[in-house]
Amino acid sequence: MTKRHGYALLTALVAVVVMISAAIYVGFSGVFGGDDDIQAGGAHPRSSAAPASTGTWAGSWSASPAGGEPGTETNGFFGHSIRNIVHTSVGGNAARITLSNLYGQSPLRITHASIAVASAPNNPTALSDTMRRLTFSGNSSVVIQPGQQAVSDALRITVPSDSDMLVTTYSPTPSGPVTYHPQARQMSYVARGDRTEEPSGTLYNQQSPYWRYLSALDVLSNEAQGTVVVIGDSLTDGITSTMGANRRWTDILAERLRTESGAPRYGVVNQGISGNRILADGFGRPANNPSGLSRFERDALSRSGVRAVIIDLGINDILRTPQQTDPTKIVDGLRELTRQAHARGLRAVGATLMPFQGHPGYRPDLEAVRQTVNAQIRAGKVFDSYVDFDRALRDPYNPRRLLDQYDSGDHLHPSDSGYRKMAESLDLSSLRGSTGAEL
């Protein structure tokens, strides 16, 4: 080989290496976004050492949009930074969020959004060096039309399991009403001005018992095999659980799935809405508190990595005005949810309806409806399998009411001990498998 031919071959090899390197860079930029790690002023925060190119997308946290926040009809929440605190079920090495303007009546303009690990539970201060800017199709700003949602680009960040995360948004223009989840049982925070990428929580001096705009946090995880979605009412929302303590029954379920030997490694997302019914929507357009049937596609079947659905609905159909006194209609509604899950190849696990004697809405005829629905569930003709919350929490000497230690005091909603008992009652193996119910 002549020297000239040797130089030519070397040049060609260098060109091939450059082309391959560029292709790899473009591939990673396409997945994670070229500006994901850029902060205000052009500073680049330290990247996570965890690999972010492999794994399974799973839901780590979610909350169902439940309505438009009262008092925000005209101006929304413009000119303020909203720092939502959410608790993860599973961890990962990349993340993305979903923002919702479902109940907005004008475009929602978000000019900055960020994510960080909280420095301590229930604390608006970010853990050192974890603040990251979120982008949407490569841009730091996004406009979300009324009735729509936006999913951020995937972002390299180490998300710990069983930990609080800070997701902050800023909107500079009026855009009400604010889409929110009212029964968070978690305090979040608000600051004046654009403090989206401010690590300190000092200026976040306004507390909020709501989650605003944010409806999901997904992670790219090497530990999770998928997601289990729990769709329910206030019993799933956990409205009588201790504030800020993550003692809803779904939190205990997530703990079991993380720690118990042989358990499926699923993220858990809680899609409970207080007051929710299977059959009837609330008022408004779009409906506040949409029925289980109308929101099942949005809140359950469309969640990231969903493998199984747990359905805990029906008690409000019996209790709320107008009371549904025909158990067949309730059972048919539950069977329809199971059919929809089967159409997506998903397993449907249901729950028996818990007792409520002593509650102001109790009537013997309504108790008979509950008993009939439970009999159908136990007969195996409604779900693929079921968890018997009724048997687990009722008073054995008076099965029409909750056992005192599991009763929050209103004779309908559980105490923290009751929520734990609910989670402990679920056979985790029921979340696996594909045998369908005979409907």
C-alpha cells in the first residue's frame, strides 16, 4: 500500500467514526431532548451518573384532574410559581411529567417548568444539585389549549423511589380556571414571580392543599416492570389519611410492591377522586368529577406502562343523591370497566364495597344494595379477581359497620390503620396473569 493510499484509508475511517458518533448523539438527543440539562443563564447542572438509555417507562405518581379550582375562573394563577410536592412509588434514571388544562377555558401558557428532588419530606427546598429545567419539544415554554394536556420531554435525572419530588411551573398570563386535584392530602407551595428554578424554598411562603396542573410523573426505570393503576373514590383518594404522611392505601400497596419477595415490581398511580361514582358525572362541561365510566380511558387505560387496573368504585352510586337503588346497574357498570380493560389486554382486579352503618346516609335498603353488589363480586362474575375490603375492615359482630380501629370516625372512611389493612388485604399475585372473568 502506498503512503497516499494509507492516508486516504485513515481519512475514511475517521469519517466513519464521526458519522457513527453523530448518529449516537442525535439518537440520545431525540430521546432526552438537547436542552434538558440547561438551566437559566446557560448553566449546566451536573448530570446523573445513572444510565438513562434503558429501562421501562412506568407511572411513579399521578392524580386525576377533578375540576376547575374555585376562585380562579378569571385569572387562573398567573404571575406565581406553583411548586407541587408529589411522592414517588418507584424510582428511575429519567423522568417526564404531564400538565393538564382540561378545565381551562383559554390557552395555558407555561414559560418555565422544573423538577427536583425535595431536600426533606414535605419541604419546598430542592436537594443540592438536583434542580433541572423541563422542556417540551425542545422548548422551555409550552402553550396548552383548553381541554388538552402536554407531556414534557424525557429528562436525565435520578428519581428515588418512596421520595418527595418538586415539580414547579410558572405562567405569566391569565388562563383560568386552574385544573386541579382538590384532595391532595399533601401540602404544596406557591411563590410570587418566576421562581421555577430557585432551589431554596424560602420564597415559597404560601401553602396549598391542592395539586395544580400536574397530573402525572413517569420514570424510566430499571426496577419497575410496569404500572398498576388504582381508580376509585375518596377511599382511594385517602381523604381521612394523615396529611403529608403518605398513608393512603395505595401508598402502602406501593411499599409492598417495592419490598415483598416475589411481588411484581410495579409503580402505583392513584386515580381516586373524592365523591366519584361509576355511572354519574358531576356538573359542568367538561364535567367536574367525571364518572368512572367516562374517565376510565383517560385515567386508567392510558397511563404509562399499565399492566393491571384495580377498581374500587360503587359506594357513592349508592350513597350520593340521587341514590342508585338498582344493584344490577352498578354491577353492569363495573363489568363494563372490566370489558374495557380486557380490550387492552389488562387484568381487572375489583374491590368489595365496605360497610357504612352509622354514617348519616345509611339506610337498610341501601345496605341491601351493597350486599347484592358484593355477592356478585364474590361470585367471580364481575372482575378477574377481587380484594375483599368489606371482610377485612368490617366489625365481625356487626358486619354492617366498620371495626372501630379501622374507622376514621365518620363510619365510612378508614383511619390510617384501616388504609393499611386495605393494602395488606390484597393478594399481590392477583395483579399478574391474564385469565378473564366470565362476564
